[in-house]
Amino acid sequence: MFLFEKMIGDYIDTAVRIVATVYLADFLQRLFLCGVEYWRYVNYYLPEDRMRTILRRGFTYSNKSVYLLMAFVLVGFSRTSMTGDLRSVVPTAAFLVYMPLYWMFNDLGHSTLTYSKWIREPHGLDYAEGMASNYFHGYLKLALPDLKDDGLKHRIAVYEDKNNVTFGIDRLVILIPDEMWVKGVLESELLEKAKPLETRFINRAGVERPFKHDVYRLNRQVNGKNYYFAIEGATPMLSFYDAMQSNLSATWQMRELKREIWLKFAKHLKELIAKCPETRNEVHLIVYSSHDKHGNPVDVGDKLIDYMRNKTETINKRES
């Protein structure tokens, strides 16, 4: 029993020493990188707070790292109080000489999955969130809300009264296919292009910018009606598709993680639209696979028909 307890104690002491060595190696590496950052990348910082900013960035730890460090510190103090010997948990030279191995192999766990995980995190710095944010603030939040009887819903109502038609969705339908490519005029056997909504002009950075929305007629009746829809593709996704096809801008990471970017774009755009009172009832997103399980192209008209039928069933259930 005594031998077993000694083995456990030695194991804990060694583990604490290893962890202390790792954290010390990490601290020294961060300090070195801060020095490199300070001397090589002067233009990336304001002169008055360059040092403070670099140190803050260099020594920011994740919650997991902080909690683990605190846990091992408590274990170390506990062992010291039991043995009365602080040296049992302090790294010796035999441990410290292995610190260069940490510096050599600390990025061993970095892989393409690391990029994937980083994209999924809600930091707002990745390509997908940047595109979604620009699309929302530079287009949707400007073009759709009602300012002076010129919002999307008002223009749809005017269009319905003027042309004696009915819109299936009184929102802007935005298509986000996984291929990211949407043709200028939607290719669909079920949709026919109609007259667009009235153009709205908004001054943006000193320029009177026109905001236009195309309208399509569903040529198959649902509930005895041919519904109309204001519908368009998500232009940032088309731009990203073009960027992937260009040797000037494409990288292997973009092509490898294009699905991650597509999903993150759709997720973040949906969150932005839902959080803003001015837009949460102005947009209907359709995020879908461009091909079915047999490899055939998906007709977005079928998506709209399914939506209208489900909408009707929901209304009928509520009324009954």
C-alpha cells in the first residue's frame, strides 16, 4: 500500500513539473514573439500604446488554459503541504532542458481542421462573417426597412395592388445554394421573370445608389393561385465563387473549406437579420444543396412550392 501511494505521489509530482515546464516554455515563446512583433511590425500599432497592445495580445490565454493552470497550481500547493518540500514540484534542469522540444513541436496539432474550427467560432474575423456583415449592413439593412413608405413590404403591397397579383412571401427571398453560384436570371422551369419592384434610391457615402429587386412568377398554381416572389441570390457568395475561380485570389484553403464558409455565411447572416428589428421580418433565406441525392440540379421553384404548401397546412391546422 505504501509503495502504491508513493507511485501515485511521484506521478503527481512529475505531472506538475511537466506542466510547469510547458507553461514556462510557452511564456518564454510568447515573450519572444512579442519582441519580434514590437520591432518588426511597427506600422500595425499606434505609437502611444504599441507595447501595451502587443503584451495584451501576446499574453491572452483561453479560459481552458487558465483553469488548467489554476488546477495544477492547487495540486502543487497540495503536494507541497503534504510533503513539506517545495522542490518536489519545481521543475529541475532535467525537465527544463526539454523546453526546446515544445518550441519545435507546439504547432504539431495544427491542421486543416484547425482552420475549420477557427471559422466556426463567433469572432467576426473570418471571410464568411465578413461577407455576411458587409452584405447585411451595406445592403439589406439599407434597402429593406421602411423609412418613408418606401420599404420592401410597402413596395410589394403597391406592386400587388397595381398588378392585381399576390406575393407568396412578403419578404425578400435570398437564395444561398451550396455551389454559391446563381445566374443573373434564375434558371427554373417553374419561375418566370416579371417586372421588378420599384427602384429605391438611398444616399450612401455621397452616392445616390439604386436598390432593385427582381420579381418572379410561379407558373404552377398553389391553392388556385400563381404566386409572385421578390427573389435573388446572395451576391457575396457569388463573389466568393468568382474568387475561387481566379488565380489572382484563390487559395487552397478557400477551396478546401468552401463548405465551411458557405455554412458560416448563412448562419451569421441569419443571426444578423434576426437580431435587427428592422430586418427580422423582411428576409426569407433559402439555404439548400444545388443538387439532389441523384445529382440532378434542384429547381428553386420546387423549394417555393414546398414552402407555400407547408404554410397552407400550418394555417389550416391553426384554424381547425
